Amino acid sequence: MARGRPPKPVEQRIAEGNPGRRPLPEPVRPAPVHKAPEPPDHLDKDAKAFWNEAVPVLYEVGILDKVDTAALEMAATAYSRFREAKRVIDKKGILSRGSAGQVVEHPALSTERASQQMYLRFADQYALTPVARTRLGLAELHRRSLVQEMNDAIGEPELTPA
């Protein structure tokens, strides 16, 4: 059970200037990953598609650690289950008949909801949502790297005061 707001990462507290002046722990430095890991063979098509889209970006930004494979597998599986439940709902509709013939919510809806919630928990941990990226300071990092890429591609702008 969650108890209040999750703590801010040390890097964010350092960037904000540590107004409370309390001692800060050393930032955790992940064990370097030398290349983006390949998706495990046992993942289905949707999970591998998620993996191939998200994991290289996480590698590029430097979030991945060597021990992240299991958590990424779970995120990919939650995403895949959401997609499968959505396909069933799209095909069969949101209502079905219960055991006594009554109209009830299709069981795939609860699978869809549970998979969405599970995926969003993982997405929050790996900065896969805009809010999570902002919280981890990655939005600013991405903006800076985009500016750097532009400068590398077309050169630094020559700005003179008017």
C-alpha cells in the first residue's frame, strides 16, 4: 500500500538545489549496459513490438541497468495482454451474456483494465510517460540532446544582438 508521494530521485533534488540542506545520498549509478538487450524469445508478437520500440530508447537515454530484463519483460507482457484484451473487446463488444442469460460486462474488460494499470506502473518506473520523464528530469535531458543533435547536423546558430 502506497504511503504518500514517492520520493524524488537524488538527481532531481540536486538540480532543484536541496532547499532543506539535508544530506543527500549518493545517486545510484547503474551497471552499464553496452547495448540494448534483445527481446526474450518467449515473448509474443505484441510484447516484442513493445520491447523493440521502448528498450532501445531507454538504452539511449541511459536508464537501463543489467538487472532490468525481468521488469521489462513484465512491462512488455502487460502491454501485450492489454492489446489482446482490446482485440477481443473490439471483436465481441463490451457486453456479453452471463450464466443466467443476463447482460454483463465482457470479462476481457477487467483483463484490459488490469493490464493497463500494471503497464502504467512499469511505465512510471521507466519514464515511459510524459509525467514520469518530467519527474525524472529526462524531458530536459531529451530537449538538450535534441538541440545538440540539431547543432551537430546543421551547425550552431550564429546569433547577433539586434
